[in-house]
Amino acid sequence: MADDAEDPVTLDSDIDEIAVAALDAGLVKFITDSDLSKRLVADALPNQPVKQALARYLLRLLAPIVAEKAKKGGEWLGGKALKRLGALIAKIPGVRGLLEAIKAKLDTLKTVDEAQEQFKEILLGRRPVHDHEDAKALTLDLQADLKLLSDLEGLSDQIEALRVEIADRLNPQPVLTVDFRDPSLEGGRFHYAAQRVPFIGRAQELERLGDFLYQPIAFCWWIVVGSGGMGKSRLALELILREANVWRAGFLARGADHDWQRWQPDRPTLIVVDYAYERPDALRRMIVALRRRTDLEMPVRVLVLEREAGGQWWDDFRASGGDGHAIAESRHNEPLALAAPPLEDQFRMIAETFAAAGRPLRDRADAEDIGGQVHDLDPQIRPLFVAFLADAMTRHGSDRRWDRTTLMDDVLRREYERWDALGADNSHHALLALATLCRTLKLEDVFNINNLVGIFPPLHTIDEALLADMAGKSPSDHISPLEPDLLGELFVLNTIERGFPNSRIRRKFLDLAWSLRAVEIGHTTALILSDFGEHPAIPHLTHRPTLNSLGILYTWAAWIIDFTSLLGGSRYPRLARQLYDAVRDISLAHPDYAELRVRQAQCAFNVVKCYSDVGEVQLAQELYDELRILASTYPLEYEIQLQQAKCVVNLTAAYSGKGEHEIAHDILSDLQQMTEKYHDIPKFRRALSDAIFNLMKANSNTGNMNAAQMYYDQLHTLTDMHKDEISLLLRESEAAVNLIYAYEKENDSESCIKLYKRLKASSAMFPREIGFKLHQAGGAVNLITALGKEYAVEDARHISNELKEIAKAHPEDAKLQHRYAMGLANLMLMFCALGDIASAHILHDELQTIAGNYNWPTSDETHHYIAETWFRGFANLIAAMHDHDKEKAEKINLAVQLDPHFGQIVLHFATDATQGISAEGQKDKAIPQRRTEPF
């Protein structure tokens, strides 16, 4: 290591040479991918650990420059960033020799084909398990580099100077972690971080995430959504591993705090935020601060993982005003929703998972049989359920058929057997359940537990290693929860139901949980309600704590808003009412706390919605009357009035659905008065627009077009008075779509055309709002049907072309593609009726192309509808051709049925009806309490 540090300028040609060589040979991946670069360094500098350590660090600094030279997604590094990276590279001792060794190794690869052969296992996704050193390097990034350099023997002055440079730059960097699990540990076999199964599929999602990373802007954020077990965290982990050389990347720890307004990233940085539901306010503050930074020297990306982009956490996160604008403006794209993988990827995933579980598939028929079982268990084909089934079938053979309940019970039973073999007893189960309910449990908290001796192990006998084995993690200073979430949630429920000798002990256990981690208990319970809302332990889990702490009771009351929301549609509407009664009692006992009355009102709204959902309108009305009394008692507390307003929205939908339009109209008058009183608060106008929409929709459904038009005109007047409120205009646009649908049924094309022009005008006013495009597309579908009835060929073609342009402008939006497909199918029907088979056939080919872009079979509702739409058009074409050329019709029919993609669709659908766009009445969403926990 005799070489001194270099002048950055003198290194430019060497760096450019490596970048150009890598680009020309298609070898950029070998610089930017963490696994590939590790192999590259090992081959280029064999048996030289000091130089290898420096070379790995060199490649981490070089990778962003190579990516920039390759122009991945355009120029994304600014000149200041390139200059800074070059300066840091120049400080590495012996940098020129390291660069020469790397260039020489790249030269031996010559072509990407040879490189792919050499690194075949990695390129196919079969990543080696990361050793401890790699785990440190990915977990703490430059912190690990610093430690690694400090531990090397024979430090030179140059290396020491580099260590100091790294240390100086460490201070302001956020700590990003990557969780690695030992795949040989049975306890962690289902956890995504164990990587027991190679990462399979999701090529399209990774490509889109790559586009997100390499946008030519300083900052943006994006959200990945999918239900529990769909693979969100594994996808994020794979992205981190692939991009670790270019990006400082990892998961932001819960509870971590950072000064985002002053932080200066030293490398391109990818921050993954999991469980965003827990911390919407902190997430908003981070994104708003980064969006407003004009001095970021390196690109920064924030990737959010959550089950859905909706509900109260989403509303709290997006906020309004300047913050809401900053968040909307910096979002990369519409949420990336994970759906079932393509059929072939499903088979590969199933085969690899079963092989890892010790039960290789015998043949294709075996794979198809198991694939059918997976689909029956979970139509979303979540990887977690594939792993559960592989685990069960390895133990019990192939003959047994499983449903979801028996499968998960069996997987959990195996955990109990494993724990028994480790020497765990019921007291250890209780302690692990407490840690799972609390999301984690510090040992210091355990040592402070004195009131439940006999439920937990004696404090002096607690075996940290045993508890870590139970959870499938390495021992640490805290007790980890049982993961993945679905398995841990079921374990908690079973423990609560059957793990305690009596109800008094169970109550003490839950009281202890609330006293230790009230916010985390609430979040875990909310997840449990969304996944296992029918479990018999739910009433115990949601019961009011028997504690005297007003703070804990207040937090519990705040979470009950979530719980009563999630109980809607379950078998527990009465439980929702009991929870409301408990919150009301707390509020009455503490009349000086106005916030408790707000919680009571929010709970009342949720329970009114719950009763409305199950058709108990009279019970909903009774609770609404109680809320109205509360609102009149505290007329200055507008938040209570707002909950009353939101109840009106649900009641208008419920009464209208039963045909009781007059009652619905009378209740609407309450909301109109509130809107006038609170004329400066937009939320009341939004509720009023939703309620008017409900009445318009109900009357149009029953053919009362005069009343429907009257309500639409009311909505238009409201919108016209508040043109700056996009939410009102969106509701009017949605109403127009539905009214066009109703007028089409009445054969009134003139009214359809008038309303469609309004849709176009709204869409033109807000060209970046996808909601207006969806509504215009829906109106176009309905208008094409209306024009088709009159055989207005040219007018229908014109509207179809407008629909096509909208769809072309948003190729990734499946809902827009579905509307375009519906428009084509309805236009085809007109040509078939006219006997113009040639024109119909052209449209059919275009429709088939759209359908071919989506997976089948699929659990994604929109993809399903696209397939169904194609078959509608196909059925109409074949029926029409039978009247003109029967032989050709039979040939086309047979060819399509033999097609591996479309043949499956033909087997599932058989209808030739036309289609229209309509929407159900608006039911206001539940409003859980905001929680403001910092990172």
C-alpha cells in the first residue's frame, strides 16, 4: 500500500475508462451490484484482504459514477455530487493500483455473456447467504467500513487518514439497517430476511423501482402496497441488495430520530420505511423537509411499505395545505400495488419453496395440483402462504387438503412442538406473546415486571437464548416478536384465548401490555382485526384496560376508533357498540377533557357505519340521534359536528339503498344546515357532496331522472361556488359518469353528451389528476354505448379515439386500460350489430392486445375485469361471424381456446352483454385517531 492518495483530476481518465468499458461490454451490473462487485474484487485481488477491503469501499464510491455514465434513467447525479465522489476516491491509498486491478479483471470478462456464465448463480437470483462481514457492511454501511479498516493489521498513515475522513462523514448520516436471519434456524424459516427461497419474479416491479431510483431529480418518494405476506419487505430487501453499491440503503429503524432539514447525504441514499401506519406524522415531516431542500448534494429516495394507501394513516400523512402539496408533488407515481405473480413465476416460486422445505415437486402435474391448492387457500398467491403449505405438506404428505384456518393452525402447532423441544413452557409462550403484542420487549422492561409472577418465567431464570430461538433470531438486549406478522398475530390470539388459567390473569396480562407499549399494542391489535377479525379472542383483546391511568385510557380510546372501524362487516357489530359505550363512559367520567368527547363522536361515527354495513339501519339511526344530542350539547366543538356530518353520508347511503328516499332527504337537511354554519371548513362541504351523490345515485338507479338531475345540479352549484376544491369537483365528475350511465339506459344521448362535455372540461382543468382521467374514461364508455344504440358510427369512433388517447398517456394504470377495453368492447358490439365484421375484428385484435398485457388467472380485480371484457368482445365477434362466415368463426374460436393465455379466460367467462361504468353510494371512511410518534 505504498501509493499515496491521488489528485482527483488525474483519476478522471481512469474512472471514465472503467465506466466506458463496463458500459460497452454490458458490465455495469458488475460495478453497481453488491454481490457481483464482491466477486469481482475477490477475483481481481486474491489473497489480499487489506486491498480487498479498500477495493470494496472504492467500488461503493465508484458505482454511482458508473451508473451516471451509463445514463440509467438519464443524468441523476449533479456536478457537485460527482466532484465530491471523485475527491473521496482520490483519498483512498493505492487507488490507481486498485483501479488497474479492477480494469484488468473486467477486461478478462470481455462480454456480458461470459460474465453471466461466470456469475450464473447470482444473476439467476440465487444469492449466496451473506456472511457476518457482509451483514455488517450492509447494515451500517460506512460505519462497518470504518470498523473494518480499524481492525486491519498494519495500518498505514494513508489508511488512518481515510478512517478519519470516514469518521468525519459519519456523524450526520441516518442509521439504516438490514435484517439478516440465519436460514438454517427453524424459528426464522418464514421470515423474509432468512432468504430461504431465491427471489423469484417481480421483474417488472424491480424495473419500475429502478426507474424510481434513477429519476434525474434530487428527491422523490414512492409507496409499495400489498396485503400481509405479499412480499413487500422481501422486494425492498432485494432492491437494497442489488443497489447497495450505488445507494446507501436500508430500513429506517422505528423510533429513530434525525434532523432532515440539516442532513447532507454523503452518497445516494435510499430510505425504506416499513410499517408507515405507525408513524404518519413523522413520515410526513421527513418527506416535506427533504422536498423543500434545495441543497441536497446527493439523490435521496424514500420507499414506503404499507398494506394500503388509504384510511386515516394515509389522510394524516398527506395532510393538507403546503405539506400536502409538497407530498403530492414529490411522489414518484401512483402506488405500486403488488399482485399475484404471473403463472410461470407462481410455479417457480412454488417449486423452489417446496424444495427448500424438503419436499421437491415430482412433475408438472404435481406442481399444478399444488398451485390449485395455493389459489384456493389464498387467491392472491402470497409467497407466505406458499411457504406455509410447503411446511405442512412436508410434514403430512400430499393427500391432505387444507383450508386457511387448519393450515395456519398446523404451522403454529409445529412452532409449539419446536418450542417444547427447546424446553419452553407456557410461561415462555406468555412472554413471547407479550413481546409480539408490544412489537418488541426490552429486557429491562421484563425485569420491571413484578405483578405477574407465575405467568412469566421467574426473572432470574429468563433464558435470553431460548427466547431468541423461539422467535428465530440471534440473542440481543430485547425479546423479538414472533414473525412474520400473520403467524405472530395468530399466536397472540391463541395465547389470549387458551394460554391463561382464568379471565383475571388474562386481564392482568393485557393491562400489562397496555402499560408497557400502549401505541404499539394498538397498532398490533389493528393488524389482528384486519387479518383475523372473526377470531373468538377478539372481544378479550379489545376490552377496556382495567387501569386507573388516564393517559393509558386516553390512548386506548384513541385506538378504539381504529378498532370500531375494522369491526365493520365482521360478526362483531355488537362488540363495536360495546366499545363505543366504554369510550362514552370514559368521556362522561372526565367532562373537562374535550378531546375524549371527540373520540366518543368518532367512535359513534364508526359504529353507525358498522350498523349501516350490516343493514341495521334502525340501530344506526338510534346512535346517530345520540350523537346529534352530543353535538347540540357542545355546539362550539366543531369536530363533534363533523362526525355527525359524516354519519349523514352513511345514513343517506343506507336509507337510499332501502328505497327510503324521503328519510334520506330529511337527514340531508341536517348536513346542509351544518355546512352553512361551518362555511369556512371544507370537510363539511366534502361530506355534503358525498351525501348528495348518494341521493342522486339512488334516484337514477330507480329511473327517477328528474330527482337525479336535481341532485346533480345541487352538486354542480356547490362545486361552482368552490372551484378550488378538487375533491368536490372529483365527486361531481363521478356523479356525471353515473348520470350518463342512467341517461344511456333511458336512451337520452343528448343528456349524455352534455354531461360528457363537463367531464372533459374538468379533466382539462386538472391534467395531472388521474381521478379526472378515470371519470372521463368512464363517461366515454357509457357515451359510446348510448351512441351505439343510435348507430352514430362516427361520433362513437371519435369518443373511442379520445378514450384511446387517455389510455395511451397512462399505460401503467390498469383501471384506465380496463375502461379503454370496455369502450372497445361496446364499440365492437355496434359494428357486429351493423354487420361490419372487418371493423369489429380490428377492434377485437386491439382488445386482445390489452388483455394480453395482464396475468390470468389473477387475484387482481382490475386484471380479472380486463380479461372478462376481452371475452365479452370475443363472444360478440364470434356470434356475429357465425351469421356471415361460420367456418372462419369456428377456426378463430378454436385457436383462441388453445392459446395458453386466452384459453383460460374462455373457460371462465361466457357472456355477451354490453358494459357501463357506475359506482355505489358513498360511505364515508372511518376516522381513526392520529398518532404522532417521531421516527
